[in-house]
Amino acid sequence: MSVRSRVRSRPLSPHLQIYRLTIPMVMSIAHRLTGVALYLGTLVVTWWLIALASNANSYAVFQDFLGSWLGRIILFGYIWALFHHMLGGIRHLLWDIGLWIDLPAASRLAWATLIGSTGLTVAAWIAGQSLRAVLP
């Protein structure tokens, strides 16, 4: 078998079928997706600021939307994306300075990103609901 025929039978690049998804890979993809979600969520923040600067009726419409089940899901997702993207950025910063690059440490750090972002989101949500109950 010649070298030329061997080269042609090999794939040009690795295919997804040969990769086994690992938690660092999934968190890297999630980091990119949360960046997109934050970009889109900024539209909701912009709507809030415009409603706040406008009249009371505009703000009431915004509050009604955010108080609905869809608005609460969007708000919860935005908060989670914010924390996840922040922790993912810290994870990448640690890698950039050469810490925890080996696969076992990278896997633990990826799990810490996922667990930390979920925990921070739940804590922020509980704090927000507690403040909402206390404030007029």
C-alpha cells in the first residue's frame, strides 16, 4: 500500500464521532452559549432601563412581563448565564496563567463552574425573593 493511498483513506480532520464529550468540552460550549444569552438578555435590561426612564405605565408593563412565568424563567436563566459566564471566564483565566490545565484538574474545575453557577444563581434568587418580601 502506497503512502498516497493511506493518506486518502484517513479523514481530513477529526470527526465528532471519535470524540467522547468531556465536562470541560461541555462547559466550554456552555461558556459560548451563555455569552450569546447574555447578549440577548441585555435587551431585557435595556427594556427595563427605558421603562424606568419613561412613565409609570411603561414600567408597569415591564413589571407585569417580568412577573409572569415566562419573565421569571428568562430572569432566572439570565442570572444563571451571568454567573456561569463569569465563572467560566475565571476558569479560562486560571488556564491562561497555567493553573489546573491537566485533564483531571480541568474536569474538577469544570464541575466547580457548573455547581458554582447553579449555587450562586439559587442564592441570588433566594436573596432577591427575600428582599422583595421585605421591601415595599
